[in-house]
Amino acid sequence: MNEKIDARGLACPQPVVLAKKSLETRNTVIVIVDNETARENVKRLGEKSGCTVSIEDTENGTFTLTLSKTDTVQPTGDITPVPSSSATGPNVFVISANTMGGGDDELGELLMKAFIHTIFDLDYLPDTLIFYNTGVKLAVKDSDVLDDLKQLEHDGVEILVCGTCANFFNIQDDIAVGIVSNMYDIAGTMSRAGRIVTP
């Protein structure tokens, strides 16, 4: 039996949470959302859960997603991650600011730029980079570290950018790398981490 979830007007990450709970007991879940961030987050949840996902867009900015479990589609979460230095879980870097350390902002920007560039020289690349609060500003089009982040993503590092934070700073249209994500994905990634690095 199908279940329909009307998630219009719900704040992140409620649409994803409701869809995930429903998928635990249903083979097909229909989710209605009213913004593109929620649409992408629910779509990604469906794909990671091994579902086929169809999306119907309406003229009034509403999206209807149908998540259907199949026997042939394997969850994308089963893909082997980038090699990690931790035997107990993924290596996750959490960046909560566009500067590094306290004190002078100009110096902090230089330190953060150097830190991100230095990631290439580590013995193991992180499995995931998470950006939230002012850290999301590092993922915009004119960021000084954009080329490094794009190369890291190309090399297999997952990059999660907090959608709520991007919306708060009104830079959601300027995000140029990674996945605009939600707190459910971010908290879940951090909870499964074998090591969390916070510069």
C-alpha cells in the first residue's frame, strides 16, 4: 500500500525524516514538497535507499516525488568509499566557518585556504567534507578554495553543504560544488564517522 506525505511548508530535514520512516514499512512513498532543496534531499534519500525516483513538477512550485523500492536497484550507500585511515568508520572533516581559528579574520581566511589545500598532501583523503554555518561560504562560485574543493570532489570526496545555512546567507544559488544537503544527512554522516576533524 502506498503512502502520501504532504511535506509542504516543513523545515529541513523533516521531509527527509518523514520519507525515511515511511520507507521502513512501505514499498512506495509519495512525497509532496514545495522547494527545490527539499526535492533534491528527498530524491537523494530515495536513491540511497535503493528506490527508483520519479518527480512531477507543477506550475505552482510544488514537486511530487514517488519513491518505489525495487529488487534490482542497489542502495548507493553501499558504494565503497575513498580509502580511510580509520578502521571503524569514515574520515569526516567538519568545517563550520570560512576562517580558521579565532582572532584576525584576514589571517583566519589564509589559514583556512592553506588547510584545505593541504588536504591533498595527507596520507588519506577524507571520505566526506561537511560545511555549515559560515563554512558554506567556501563552496560558492567566487570562493578562493573552489578549485581545490572541485578537485577533491573529483577525487571521490563527498561534499555536503548545509542547505539551511546557504538559505540563511541567501547564497543558495551561488553554491558551486558539492551537494546542498540537510541536517539529517549531516548528523547521520557525523554519527557514523570513525574520525571527525574540525579545523
